[in-house]
Amino acid sequence: MVFDWVNVSTPFSWCFVAAIFLGGAISRISRRSLGSGRWTIVYIYLTVSVGMAAGGLFVPGPAEFLDIRLAYLVAVCTVIGYFAFRYAVRFGVPLALLAAIALTIFGIGLRGWAPIRGSSTVIGHVRVLAAADNRVDLELARGADSFGGAAVSGSLPNGSILPVVEVVRLAKYYFFVAAPVLYRLEAVSTSMSPDTSRELSVLDRSAAGAPFVASLPGIGYDRIVGTGVRPQPLGEYLIELDFLPPGTVRARLTAGSP
């Protein structure tokens, strides 16, 4: 799942909520006649705001809280919160609809991508059906389950089998995404150089490559060719992805099956 609306590992998600309610509190204070319940609502909004700000400080850690981009986020979201609470019908509702549309388009752009969680994960399996001097017949499947889903098969020029993985890296202010690094298994290859004639892909060729969201600020795209093995007849191999903070991703092919 690409989106994660409770991503507590980054202060950006905490400060986003804190700033929205801070703007709501300011909008209530700025009204001249709200009745006797004005300050009660203000206190509730400020309590939520301060509580979320404290969470952003202590849960991810104070070091994460020193990012200057947090100040920009708080300033912008405080203004948004002010107008959203002050003019709910004229500003708040249209803004919510626009945000929903933008997030839907963003999610479509990252359909098929998965977040990297933990330091190592199995992302695919390769089975050697036959190996000759010049050709090797392979079967490739995505996912942690050994050929539990749809698999593709084909023949490639013989050589070491190398995993090809696409990686998208996102800046911290994309706090609504489940992880700062997303991956997608593209293919296995018998060449270190890009050569579709030596690749067996699990993706449609029109779908491969950088997603359109990679053109947005703070989003980068990489195509990684990992380390491989020489194919053995009837051998089965795991495609593993290693994540080494602060952002290094390595792909490798290892012998064996779970």
C-alpha cells in the first residue's frame, strides 16, 4: 500500500495536523461574536495542536524536528487551516476535494510500487527451466511467495542472471506515503547494460520506466541492476532487496527458496 495516513516515523505528519488545528484556533479567535462556547473550541484546537507538535518532537526524535522544511510546512498549513475553518463552505470543502483528486492521481502514478520496510526483503523468484551453452530458459515471479502468483517465462542469451529493480525516493515532506523509498521489480537480465533483448520483464514495456510523479520536486528515480549468479539447470533463486540507511538500495540474486 503506497499511502500511510498514520506515518508516525516522520515529524511532517505530526506537524501537518498540528498546523491545521493551529490555524483553526486562530480562525476562531479572530471571530468577533461566537457565543459562550468560543474559547472552549479554541482550547480544544490548541490542545490538539500542541499535542501533535509534542508528538512530532518526541516520537521521531528531536534531531528530525530540526528540518527547516518543517517551518515552511507549518506556515503554509496554518494559513490553510485558518481559511478552511473560517470559510468551510467556500474554501474548506473545495480544498478538500482538490486534495482528494491530487492524492488519487498521485496514487495512480505509483500503482504497482511497494514501500521498502525493514533492512531486507524478498521481492521475487527465478526458476531455471533449462540451460544450454547459448540460451537459458527462465521463469520469473514477483512477490515473497515462491511462484504463488502470476509468473512470466522466456528465453535469454546465457549469462549471469541479474535482477533489475526500479526505485523511487521521496523527500520527507511526502509524509502521506508509507515509506521514503518505494520499489518495483522490473526484470531479470543477462547483461549489465540496458538491453531489452537480454531481459525477461514482469512489466509491460509501456509501464516500465520512471513514473510521471518522478517529475515532482523531491522525488527521484533509479534503475538498479543488482548482483547475480550463473544459472544452474533447474535451479531456483531468490531476488532480495537490501535497504541500507540513509537510502542505499541493493538488489541481489541468491540461491535457494524459502
